[in-house]
Amino acid sequence: MTTRDREQTTDAREQTVSDRLPDDLLMHVGLIGSIGLMALPLVLAAVMSTQSVAEIYDVTNLSPGSEAYQNYYRVMTDFNMWTYLINSTIMAVAIVVGKVGLSLLAALALVYYDFPYKNAAFVFVLFTLMLPVPVRIVPLFELMVTLDWTNSMLAITAPYLASATAVFLFRQHFMSIPSSIVEAAKLDDVGGIHFLVYVLIPMSKGMIAGISVITYIYAWNQYLWPLAVISSRDQQVVQVGLKSLEGTAAAGQIEWGLIMAGAMIALLPPLVVLIVLHKPLLETFGVQQK
């Protein structure tokens, strides 16, 4: 290649870059602006969690405050936040384990077993998506009272164990597994549970992790049902516990620093889970879109 050809190639590349730069620049500025706009409430909450009452009510003060340690220490020690966090963790983990386990068994039956009205059963499972827990709150509460489960961990976990969404996602994933694997298992006379444990689950680790993340965050953010069925503070969860912080006041003014500190603490567990398992979560959404 001659020197002239090289110069022409370089000019063409520079021209291409200059032609694409404005569009790329606007796109990146728009993305950065959107992310900053969505993150602004979280940043303001983090700043307010470090401020005193006087600093918060000074609307011109947007800098970190002087009472970060006091706010977080009071939330954890004076307002029973440790107990709320432990209860929410137990509830979320129990719901994740129970929901994933039941959904795996249901998907196994719907894909690999033949029984009368199998398609009708699957349609009925999907139909339950139209009846979320808040719609069923009155009959569920009566059932909890009848079973004497009120004020217990069973009351805030059992209603969430069945999931039509998880059954649907596992069913679709199992249907994508090559039939040759299924035929080999049949020839080896492998039972259903063994096939699930030693074949399907190892091949579904990404899907299981993604559904577990979604379920964990969903369970962690529950408010209405625990508020209705749990009356003891020692059995209450973190989202309801945050509500109790609104009653705090200093000199007749709400202590928003304490409330924001509690909100930041309640945000950390699901945020850590989301960061650690974000890749399986994206894969799950990809399968759902397909």
C-alpha cells in the first residue's frame, strides 16, 4: 500500500468517526442523564440519612451531614431493626427455597409426565396470575386464623410458595432440553426425582439463580400481607418496621434522617443479591422475552 493510499484510508476512518461521533455522543449523554435521574432519589436518601433534623429542613444543604453514625446506630439499636432484618431474611430465603422447589416439581410433571387434562392444569396455573395475594387477603387471613398460623413465619411464607411465573419459566426451559437426554434417562431407567436432581437442575443453574433473585427481592419488599397477619413487633418484617420510624419526632419535626437511614439499611440485602447474581437474572429475562 502506498503512502497516498494510507492517507486516504486514514482520512476515510477519521471521516467515519466524525460522522458517527454526534450520534454516539448524544446517545451516551442521554444514557448518563437517564441513569443520573433514576439514581437521584437514592443519592438524596443516602445524603439525608447522614443529616440532623436541622440540616434536613435546610433545603439549601445538599452535603453529607454530621449525624451519620448516630442515625444508623439509633435505627439498629433503638428501633429493633436487627430483628426486622433477620425476620425478612428468614422469610425471603424460605419463600425462595419453597417456591423454586415446588415450581421445579410442577414443571417436571407438566413436561415429562402424561396425565389427564395436563394442558388444562397448566392453563389453570397461569390463570392464578390474575389472583395476586392482595386480592385474596381476606380469605387468606381467615385461613391463617383457622390454622392458628397468625403471628408466625408460616403465615408470611406459605401464601407465596406457589408461583405460576416460575412454573411457566421452568416449563419453557425444560422443553428446550434435547430429547436425546430424556431418552437416555428412560433407557437407563432413571426415576423422575433422580432425573430432576442429577440432570435437570445442573442444566438449569442459571434459570434457578435468576428466578431466585426475582423471588428474593419480591419477598423482601412485602408489606401489606405481613402488616395484616403479624401483630407482634418481634415477628414483623423490615418493610413494616420502616413504617414505625415515621412516628419519631424531634421538636415536633419528623426525623427524616432516621427514616432514610432505615431505608438505606433495608436496601442493602436485596442490592447485594442483585449485584452478585445479576448475570443469571438477565439470562432469565432473555428467556422470558423469547
